[in-house]
Amino acid sequence: MGKSDQAPALHLDRLERAYAQGSRLIEVLKGATASLYPGEAVALLGPSGAGKSTLLHIAGLLERPDGGAVVIDGVDCVKLGDAERTRMRRSEIGFVYQFHHLLPEFSALENVVLPQLILGLPRREAEERATQLLQALGLGERAEHRPAQLSGGEQQRVAIARGVANGPRLLLADEPTGNLDPHTAERVFEQLLSLVRQSGVAALVATHNLDLAARMDRVLRLMDGILVEEQVTVVRVSQAQ
């Protein structure tokens, strides 16, 4: 089934956002428009300060735009009240950040269980789901370890499991491998992509890593406040002569 046969998991329609800086008005988004479809990973590129984090915050219902629509599962979330936006955020959206933000006093398993309990799932069901996710990410034997006992890559994989624990339609990731060494970043990225494919979630991944961006399904670049789809090709120079 092609994209044209599916409803988008997320549609951003002509988003506008500006901030006052002293007497100046800084326009960050000037009509940004894009759609994300189930099961695809889309890279979000742009220089620092271009507004990538603002776009993710608006898409994740953490911030309201000055204009435009954020449509998730057919619902324009800009028009919702705060309580409904919170409910939508908990049930339909997962987040992964550059820094894992795991709760240090809880085990890896408990960190993945907690968002499910908040959503109202029974503990046994939440623990089964958390166990399956951690196993899928190669962390089955680390489930009872606390974050301080895990490597940086392991911590980020727990954060990814937590991000998809509630079966969201949309996963928003802000530099999810930016704090990792290249080898670890590669492994975490591959497992993130695999999870996107298997779960059918739509993922929007902000990154500065052109190599990783080129391996996603599509690339969107935030330029002058709008989103432009582009091709990214990474040329590797062979060491053998």
C-alpha cells in the first residue's frame, strides 16, 4: 500500500511561529507543511537555530503554533483544550531526546512500564509489553538494571522503548544519537529504524548526521521557516587505491 492509499499519521499544515526578542519579532516557522505516514522514518535537517526543536515541540503538542494546524489521526490538535491535548500526547505521541531523561531510581523495565501505567494499562500487561520491547532492542538481560548501571547506548535504547511503549502513531526524536560515539550511534539508529518498521509508527527524527539521514525514507529540511523535501546522498571515499 503506497502513501497515497493511507491517511497520514501526522499532517502539519502551514505552521507559523514567531518569538519576541526585545523589540524584534523573530519568525521561526513561516508556513511549514508536511505529512508523515505510518511505518516511515523521516529525517528533519536544518542548521542550529532554524527551528527544528520548535517544530518538534509543536508537532508533539508541547507548544501551540501562532497559526496553522497539527492533525494527528484526523484530529486538528490545535483546536483541542489542554486536557485533550495531554490525553492525545500520552496516547498517540512518543518522544526520544538526545539525553535519555530516564528516572534514575527505577530499573530499565520500570522506566518503560511507567508511561503505560499513567495511560491506565494494568501492570501485568505493561510489564509484558516493556519486556518485549527491551528484548527487541537487545536489552532483555539488562531489564532490572538502573540507568547508572547501563552504558550510554543502552540508556538510549531504553528511552526508545519508553517512547513507543504506549503504541503511539507518531514518534518524535530530537538528535537521538547525538550524544553517542559513532559505533554506538550506528547500532542505536539501526534498532530505532527496525522498531519503526515493525510497529508501523511514523517517526520524525531531527539530526545533524547526514549519513543517518540518507538512510531514512525521506528527508525534510527546515529552510527559512518552511519544510523542503530533498535528497541526501553521502559519498564515501574508499581508502583503497
